[in-house]
Amino acid sequence: MNSVADAIQSRMSVRAFTKEPVSKEQILKILNLSARAPSGTNTQPWKAYVLEGAKLEGLCKQVCDAYDSIAANPELEKEYQPGYDYYPSKWFSPYIDRRRENGWSLYGLLGITKGDKDKMHAQHRKNFQFFGAPVGIFFTIDKELGRGSMLDYGMFLQNFMVAAKGEGLDTCPQAAWNAYTKIILPFIGAQDHEMLVCGMALGYADKQEIVNTFRTPRVTAEEFTTWLA
């Protein structure tokens, strides 16, 4: 039981990886463990695409080029839209407050100040290189499935990240990729009925990088729980 708690507590979004390779056997083990997640009527709505080597580099280059083109011409952003709304259309408290705290805490650690657009762009761009990880994974779902299947998918993804910690590996779940589905889905050979859920960086954390000292705070159970008796 302690090992499970330790894996959950030590899991974090790693934003700098070493180039140490991850074996296919390890990845398959993690995916098979992840697939023990519950799903409504055992629908198992998950599908994974694993990229390494030249394929990973090729995809990253295409998306980085698109991201850079938007910075040069913001009108191009209209061409890149996610398959679903991950965030609310209008932010409100307490969620906007947590978002701001998270963003400025991370940027502050990296010495990026408000208004420093070039450094912000460069840091955000690292998303589209999987933060240097040797493995990048894209997860898709059938577009015809309901909201409940996204709940199932979240449990699958949490299993994946905790199982990865059990293997001594680190991860970063990434919604940043979702805007570039028109590039990603054809590249990975996804079917027309598939929708991108998220990307995931997988590898070994670079412990020398200051960005990996950043840990996000959590609201305590006492604050978000109502007891009824």
C-alpha cells in the first residue's frame, strides 16, 4: 500500500527529460496495467499511438513549425482548433486564481517575467518537443462515445502515470497538443472517427533542470469535502 501512495505522491508533470531510452517492454507493461482502469460497461475507450526516434522528431518539427507560424501571424490560430473544449470558455474563481498561480509560479522559477513574450513562447514550445522525452504518446477516443467515456479515460491516464512511476519513469500529460489535431491525427494514421484526448511525454526526468523542482499545490480534502450524517 505504501508503494501505491508513494507513486501517487511522487508523480508530477516533468518538463525536462534525459535522452535515456525506454524499452518497448516497459511501455507495454505500463499500458497493460493502465488498461485495468474501470470503464462504463467495460467499453475500454482508450487507444494509444507511441512515437519514438525519427517519427517523434518529424511530428515535433511539424507542430513546432505551426506553432512558430502562429506567433508570426496570429490570424493562423483559427486554422488550429482542438476537437473538444478542455478549458471553460469564460474563466471564473477559484479556477482562474489557481491557473494564474500555477502559471506565474512556473514562469517565476524560470526567470520569465510578465510581458516577456519571446521567453514564454520558447518555454511553451517545449510542449511540442515532448520536453525532450524519448517517447511521446498520443491518446485518442471514438468521437461518438459519450461524456462518461472521458471520465473512464481520465482513470486510464492516471493509471498510466502511476504505473510509470512504478517503473521508475516520469510523465507529463499534455493538452497543449490538442489544438494541432489536423497535423497529428493524419500523421499517426488515426481514423476519421477518432478524436485526440491528449499527448503524454514519457521518460526519465532530468534532475539537473530547475523546472523539475516545480511542484503544484493542492487544495486539502477538508476544503473540498462536505460531510453528511
